[in-house]
Amino acid sequence: MAIKEISAADIENAIRDLTVAEKTNLGIEVTVPVAYGDGTLVTVVIEPAPSALAVHDAGFSAMRLSGAGVSLTPNVNRRLEEFTQRYRCEFKGGRVSAFANMDDIAQVVCLVANAARAVADYVYEIRRHAETDFRLIVVDKLREIVGKRAHEADEFRGKSGRLYRIPFVLNESMTGPQNFVSTIANRPAVNISYATLSDLRGAYPHVERDAVYDDDAGIRDEDRAFLRSADALVFGWMEADVRFKGFTHNVEKLN
């Protein structure tokens, strides 16, 4: 069905409807049209202070980090302080905060909401670093064992037509891939690994698929079973040396 003609007022009202304020035991909680990475809207709290209004996130963004397994170490705290300072806020005691008066309360609420989102989204930066670091460790081990046949990453098109960047090992004649090696640094990467290996299976049925995970990533039995359903050989980093030597020698498979 075609969308009817809309006006600027329609859009303004739609966005305004996202803003909700209510009195709670924390103060006045305000939901604003600023979203965390998972789409949840940010909520900030406004409460009286001795000479101004205190605007803060009640520690919600730090709790989201903790829930994702991120520890608020001194180094992490310093990084989060840098994020919040960009929005003229501060990060202390696990809380994003700033002060305002009635003349600038709307702007400060927006600044605190954006600072809170930046704090919570730090989990994505950590995951990217962890994934990159672990991938490089795996590729270094591959190169140690199979030499120039190991490649850090290249693009391969799956059966669906989607492109995937994945480390791989060339066959001994150096004419094509022998093994795709998916690296899993944390549990959120399990679904991505499965999708990659499953799609590549359809396009490269004769290429073996390996999924190697960080032993400290909290991978569960059901995660391993899920990855195996993509016809992948699944193993932890502690077993990688034995498996990778199997790329050049006939050895018994790990699972």
C-alpha cells in the first residue's frame, strides 16, 4: 500500500511520541529518541541538585556493559570518560551525568543520552578488537604450520550470493582453497560463523570448514553443536595446533 502524503508536522509528532517522561523513585525518568545498538531507547533521569538539575543515566549504560561481560577496569573507565567528555558529560561511579538549569535542560538531556549510548556501545569496540586479535593469532599459527598456503582473509561468495571475508588455507597445489577457517573470539560471533560456513558450504562443497574458538570465550556445548550443523569441524584454540598440522599430514579428526 502506498504511503499517503506526509507533512513535516507528521514526522515531528511521530518523533515526539517517542519521548516519555514519568516520575519514579529515581526522579523524573525521560525516554528520548536516542537508541542503543540493539534498538532500545535511552532513558535518562532528572533530579534536583543543590544549585542545578542533575541529569544522569542512573548507571543503565554501565549495567549494559557489565551484562555483556565487560569489566569496568581502570583502563576501561578512562576510555569511557573520554567518550562522555565529547558530550560535555562525565563518567564517574559507573554513571554518565551532567548538570543543567531549566534554560538548557532539553539540550543537556540529549547530551547525556548520547553519552550514555556511547558508553554502552563500547562493547562493540571491544568485540571488534577481540575478534581481530584472535583472528591474527590463528592466522599466525596457520602460517607457522603451512607457510604461504595460509591467508589472513579474502572474499568468497556463498551460495546465496553474499560475500564473506574469512581466513583460508590453499591446497598443496596452490590452486584453490582447501580449508575455510572461521575464528570465534566470543559467543556473539557463533551465529555469524554459522551463517558464513553454512553459506560457503553450498558454494564450495569440497572445501573443508573449520571453526576455531577462543577457549576463554564461554562457548557452550549447544554452540558447538550448532556450528557442527554447518558440517564444520569445531575445536578450541588449545587443539588448533593438532588440527592445523592435519592440513599437511593425515591425522585423525578432532570430532
